[in-house]
Amino acid sequence: MPTDLLIHNCSALVRGDDGVYTTLPHHDIHVHGNRIAALTPTQPLAALDAHTIVEANGQIATPGLINTHAHVPMVLFRGIAEDVSVDRWFNEFIWPVESNLTAEDVYWGMQLGLVEMIEAGVTTVADHYFFMDEAARAVSEAGARALLGWAVFASQGYGALDATAAWVERWQGGAGGRIRTWLAPHAPYTCDDDFLRATVAHARRLDVGIHIHAAEDPAQTASSLAKRGITPIQVLEQTGILDGPTLIAHGCGILPTDVALLAQYSGHVGVAHCPKTYLKLASGLTPILPLQGAGVAIGLGSDGAASNNTLNIWESLRLMALTQKFTANDPEVMPVHAALDIAFRGSAAAIGMAGQLGELAPGYLADIVLIDLGGAHNQPLHSIPAALVYSMAATDVRTVIIDGKVIMQERQLRTLDKAAIIAQVARSMNRLAQRVPGQRIQVYNP
Amino acid sequence: MPTDLLIHNCSALVRGDDGVYTTLPHHDIHVHGNRIAALTPTQPLAALDAHTIVEANGQIATPGLINTHAHVPMVLFRGIAEDVSVDRWFNEFIWPVESNLTAEDVYWGMQLGLVEMIEAGVTTVADHYFFMDEAARAVSEAGARALLGWAVFASQGYGALDATAAWVERWQGGAGGRIRTWLAPHAPYTCDDDFLRATVAHARRLDVGIHIHAAEDPAQTASSLAKRGITPIQVLEQTGILDGPTLIAHGCGILPTDVALLAQYSGHVGVAHCPKTYLKLASGLTPILPLQGAGVAIGLGSDGAASNNTLNIWESLRLMALTQKFTANDPEVMPVHAALDIAFRGSAAAIGMAGQLGELAPGYLADIVLIDLGGAHNQPLHSIPAALVYSMAATDVRTVIIDGKVIMQERQLRTLDKAAIIAQVARSMNRLAQRVPGQRIQVYNP
């Protein structure tokens, strides 16, 4: 069987059975269709039979990064709400300006965010936003992979929920299988229990999972306990959400008792960890080590660019490692290999794609990134894993392959027109930044 | 008087009297000799008389960044000591491998670090290391600005101290005034009081300041209190160091009583804050807000790349802002304007260059960086200050001017041969990484 795509002469990042990441220098990666067929020592080009050959010139090949929680089109609001409390962030800035959004805005915002992510080696995103037909169209056109959810609040009514379920059916397996769709109720504090139960009923009928914000910070957990005597994670259990695939965003307010509860559902529950947002909004940190200990998959996310202010998962990786050491007061915590394992395999598991994404191995989907660590800021290269976690820049990503297709080659985008997208977004930015008093999509009062 | 260098059509970042940073769009910056002469609204090129014109095409002009504490040649050891305690970091990794260093290694390491810093818009570095004749030669050849100190331990004896003082005289005002030299005893825990007093005597005779590590983490302060009943900052006072210009590295172990003590010397004392190292080595954080309140200048530093693992001061800036919000549990703490003020004016004051560096204003030294915020990760550009703190990448720096000379233009280095430097360093990396049991330059036992 001839190779459809061959990556020639890369150093392939692989994980040993001892959990240590190493690179296989001078290797070729053979892709058949949209999957990795083999990794072999480099052969002369003349000996190879491949439809497309990507010359790596010794660059590092890694699995594509996965952004396990984002609101990608919020790049439209990047930098609009700085240095404010969470309450003001929602009520005075974000929810007012989101009332300006149109379907077309979301399409362009999604494209802009996909440009940013592809340029940074992010090949899959779990997105949670509005006007998701347009978001899905942008993903399809970009050639990216995504787990999409259409965000919904109980205040919108059951008709809106039904519409998001219809959208789930409409786009499931879209873009040649690159798009998966889940349900996406916003959060326990914006969706009452009956609404969550109705969501679960749709999810079981459609055989899909649920992507939801929960216990975003300790204050939300305290508020839930004060108002109704149970934590947000207990709400997820009592409404049946945890019985199926679940992706929990943030969880900085997860208590030790919640960890024990989640352990019972660990085979199909993931938590998206977005440390830059947590530092910036002073939300505390997800208890990722206890959750890992309970068997819960931990993935890396960006959250929206209105808080992050980027969609750079390399930065999430670095901040995760740094903050774990800092808060544990122990520099031996979260070694580089454990951090890389969360970025690659943990993130894949968190979005229900364990065994499909997150490794360079035969049978895995061919989402592959080539990285040039030859820049001054990475040299000399005593440790490739350390460079990936602590010194590389997103701009060191040179080439991005998704589903076996070359989406960016030597930093030239193949599917998206960056200049046109940036120009289009610039035209709408002033309209989108308008804040009309009293006009907002929700009120934040968890 | 004709303009020697003119930056045409930039957006110049300036600080208002209210402390808010704004940009002056469509402005020209006129440089006479090595200083900024004027900022004026953009004129047509035909109307301008300048020896050299740099076309900014609307890019953002900022003051060059200042790295107020580094061990630049330690880029040679980047990635060599990951995920280990401070004790093991010094005793098992860094101080053993530093025994391999030769003067020539330092020359090449300094050049490599200067490439990295110039590419990231760092125009001045306060460096603290060994073989500083070669470091100074590299700075001179690179066209960079530096405040250099030759690190010395009491165990080396007074002859070594005298030699560093002779070096201070030899290089003071070197490279056409771009190099200033200070004395650089390593730390109170490696230099006894008599040695520090002898250093002070040299400093007074030479009319220079002292750059020293002190109270690097809470454990060092606790150890000093246990062993001798006073803090490391009190040692600096009692030995007379604080009577003259002083640059204190780190200070994560500075106590409230130390802050009150330092307030008495605030006119000439600065503290270098290097948050990435503190997170990675779990050192706590410098109490920068109390120190600012006491009038002590706070600057941003990288520390060495063996802990950081880069020399990227934009990352130090971002981590400073994020960690201040996180540890204060208040997202309103350290707003972007306050963070930028530390990066620019604070850092200048910390190295004794207030009024000379850190602002784009007439009379200031012409250390200027041009930044392209047009990339997808910064767009749309609702807030330039927010982009500088939270979304830009070091690679967005396009052009670097130091002392009125173009050192990098559109990412092409003018003074350093990057490929040759990286190749040279690669040849020595295995030799430098050797750890011979028992062979180390010091023992860490603060």
C-alpha cells in the first residue's frame, strides 16, 4: 500500500513505557489516509513511494496539540476587559458585548482563532460557543479537527435546547469525520436541574457527551453550597450528566469530596485546565493532581481570548507546570514528562479521543506538528522535553498536518486567508465593542 | 541639526501623567547621536533630512526592554537541570557544570544570549557572571547596553575580589559608554561580612554600585535568622552595601521588616524580579507591591536560562502580572499600565538609569524597539497595552535600535552571526554538560 503522506527525516517525539518522552532521530512517519501507518528509520527519498513528501530536515515531530476548552470566536473581544473582577468581567464587559454578535461575526472570529491555533500547532479544539453552524463551517473549511458544542442557557428556554440538539445531529461526523458534536449547557448556575436533565435526555438519545462549565472557582462552589447544600459537581451527578461522557471546564472550585465523587465516573469524565485564565481572573487552580490520582483525565485549554488573551496551548502547558511547582512549593512536582503527558495523552482522553489522538504511533489519527528548535532561545538543545515545556515559542511550529493533510507548511497557511480574515475582523471590532447599558445575554450571579 | 536616525511612521508608546500608557499614532522619532531628540507627527519622507531612515509602517515603538538580572552565558546550560530542588539544582547540576567553563565558553555563551535578547527586544542587561572580560567584549561587539558585574565568592579570596575591582575600572564606560560596571559579590551566604565590607570599600573608591543576590527565597532568610539572628537584607545594611547604589537579585525572602529597612535607602536601591525562576524553583515571590510602596525600584529580570529557561523579558512581564493577581486573589491588582511601568521605568530605575532609559522622550537614550502587533494572536487590537502584556510574542519584535544604532532590522541581526554562534555552542555542549563527582565551584548551604 503506497504512503499517501510521508514526513521525511524528523525527530519523532514518543513516550516510553516508563512515562519518559524521548525522540527518535532520523525517522520517517508514514501516513495512510488520515492515520499514521508506521514510524521507520529514515530512508533515502529515492527508496520511498509516497504521494506527498514533507521534508522535515530534522525538525521535531509531535502530536498536534489539543485545546480542550475554548470559546474560539471570543478572539473578537481580545483585550476588551482587562484587570476587572470576574463579576465585572461578565456583567459589564463580556455578556454585554456578546449581545452584539451575529452569525457572520462568529464565522470570522472562528476563522481568526483557527489561524492563531494552527499557527501555534493546535490541531483540535473543544469549542463551546454560539452560532455553531458558522463555527462548524469555519472548522470544515480550515481543515481542523473539533469537538463542538452550542452553548445554551436555561433562560433561552427548551426550544433553544432542542435547537442545539438538532444542530448536534446536523453536524455529527461532519467535515469528513473531523467534527464531533456534543451538547453544551453553559453551567449549573445558568441552567436549572430540569434543564440539565432535559439536556441529558437529548445526550442519551443522540449518544453524545456534554461539555459544561462547573465549579469554575471556589466562590461558585461556596455559593452552590450556600444556596442548595450541594456542590456544582454534585449537581452534575444528580442530574445524570456524569453518567455519560462529560467534559468539565475549569473546576478550580472542585473540593476533595468532589474528587472522590468524580472517581466513580473517571472512565468517561475529563476536566479542562486553563491556567492562564485562572491566574488572570484569580480563580484558584484546578486540583489536577488529585483528579489525576482519581483517574480523571486532565486536558489543557485556553478558555476564551477575552480572558487568556491567546489560544496558545504551549503557554497553557508551561503555566500548568510552573503553577503546579509554585503552589506545591516543590520544584520536583509536575516534571516535564508529566506535563507533556497531560498536553498530549491527557487532553486526548479528556475529549474522549484516547487511543485516537495524542501519540505518534501506528493507528493514531495523523495530526502532526513539526517544530524547529534551532532558534537561539532553544539552543543549545540539552533537553528536547525541557525545550517543549519551558523555552520554545509557538512560532517555532513550522508545519501542521491534520487528518493526514498539510494545513500549514513552513508557516504558510494552506486553507485560510489570514490577511482577509484579519481585515474583516478589523472592520467589525468597533461595532462589537459597543456596550449598551442593560443589554447583555445573561447576568452573572452564581 | 540634521537627524542621524529617524523612525518613520510608528505608533509611539508613551506614559501619561495619570500613569496610563497610550500610543501616539503616525509619529516620527528623531534621534541625534545616541539620544532621542523629538517625537513629531509623521511628515512625508521628502520633507525629512536624516542620515538613516527606518520605516516603521505603523508598528508600535516602545522603549527597549531591560533585563535587570541575568547570568547570560548560562544559556550554555539551558535545560540541563529540570525538576530538581534548589539544593540539587546548585550542588548536583549547576555548580558542577560551571567548573567546566572557560573564558572562551563565556564569550560564545554571552553572544548566544545576546542574540536571544536582541531578537526579543531586550536592549540592556544587568549581568552577573564570570570571565567578564569576554562577556564585555561580546556586549561591545553586539552593540548592546549592559551593566556588568564579575561574580565573586569569599572562598576565592581577596585577590579575586581585587581582580574584579580592577576589571570594573578596566571596562567602566566601555563600548562608547554602553557598558557600565559594578561589583558583584555573589550573596551573603557565600561572602562573609568582612568580604562584603572589602567589596564596599572598593565600590566607594571606584564610585560604583553593587549587584548581589540576597534573600533569594524564604529558606535563606530563615537560615540567616537561625545562624546569626539577622536577615540577609540586614547583612546588606550592616556591611554598608545599602549606603551606595545596590541591585538586589530576587528578594523572595524579604520580610516586612526588611521592606521598612529598605525604605531608608530607597533612592538608590533596586530589586530585580524574575518570576519564571521563582515559579519553577518554588521560591515564593518578591513582595514587589510592598517594596514599591516603600519607594524601592522594581525591575524585571530573567535570571539565568538554566532556571528560566529563556531570557525573554516579555514573559517575565506577563508572569509578573499574572502571579500578582493570582497570589493577591484579586484580578484588579497589577493592571497592565502598572506592569508596563515596571518593565520600562521601574527596570531603568532599578539599574540606576532613571531618566536615561525606559521612556520614549527627548533626552532619553535611543534604545527603541519596533513591534508588529498585526499577527493573528494579537488581532483585533482592542488594547495595545493589553497586547504587550498578555498576547504578544517575543517574535513580534521586528527592529531593535540601541544607542541610536540599528542592531536588528526586520529580524535580521546586524552585528552578530547567529548561525556561527549556535554552531560553536553546539560543539561545546557535551563537554560543558559533564559532571565530575566532587568537582564544583561552590557548595550550596545557605
